[in-house]
Amino acid sequence: MRFSTPVEYETITQALVKGACPFCTYLKNFQSKILHELQDPQQIAGLCNFHTWAMAAAANRAVVSAVFRKLMNDASCRECTICTAIKTEEAAQMKEFAAQVPGTRVLEWVKSQGTFCIPHGTRLLSQVPASLQQVVLNVLKRSTVQLQEALEQVASGKSEDKGQGGGVLGHAAEFLVSQRGL
């Protein structure tokens, strides 16, 4: 995981970026904020494989060292504290998005330019009112068609995209399973 300085997003709608899932964008930033601002090793009760390595790459080596020592002394395997925080924040942001979007300009933006990865789009379907479910399905369909066309170009050698794990292939991976680490 690249350790990036978090951006101050207050709402999910601030994370709307053309070509990227707003939930992935928001939650990736949220995750970076947790890692960047961690000061108390007692806040971490457990770590998954991904977040252990992410923490090892974090800036505050003294805090990370204390977290690792704490976890080594507590041999019980606990659920990852960061994963739990991300899931909780994701649920809150989906609820906020579903409440904010109807009847706003954000809805028009989502209809014309919005993107959701499959996992977040699928979860969002159960959060939004029936009147918005078709919008979410249309966004997923549009993204699927665009990515399939781009992947066909790569497969046929007609694309100049040479990104190893990035470019079209990276976008397709994010669309299929959300951004790495979420």
C-alpha cells in the first residue's frame, strides 16, 4: 500500500471523481487517515495481513513498533481494527449518500459521469430507495460496457495501454473487487 497523506473529505459527495468509485476514493482516504493519525497503540486490537503490511509502511515508526509489540504479546487473533472501522464508515457513508443524492445535482452527475465498483454498487442497491436503484444499475452497466470495450482493445493489441497492473487492467480490477485493501 502506498502511504498517502489524507485529504479532508467531510462527506461522500466530496469524493465524487469521474472514473472512480466515490466509496473507494473516500474509504481509501479514510484508511490513510487512520494510519497517518494513529498515536495510541491501544487503539489497535488486531490487524489483517493487508493492514499489518500497510502499518509497517506507515510514517510513525515508534507507534507502529509499539502496536506490533502489543499484538505479539497478545497471542489471541482478533478482527482487524482498521477493517472494522472501514466497514462501519462505509455503512455510514452509504446511508449518507442514499439520503443526500435524491433530487440534487449530484444525482444528475451520477447519472452522466458517476462510477461505482461492483461491490459498492451492489451494496448501495440495498441502501437507496427504489427510485434510485435503476440509476445505480445503469451506472454499473455503463461502467461494465466501457471497461469491456477497453479490455477488448487491450486483448486485441489495439490499445496503447501498457500498464502492468495499472491502466485499463487496474481500472478493471478496481471495478471488480474495489480498490486494493478495502
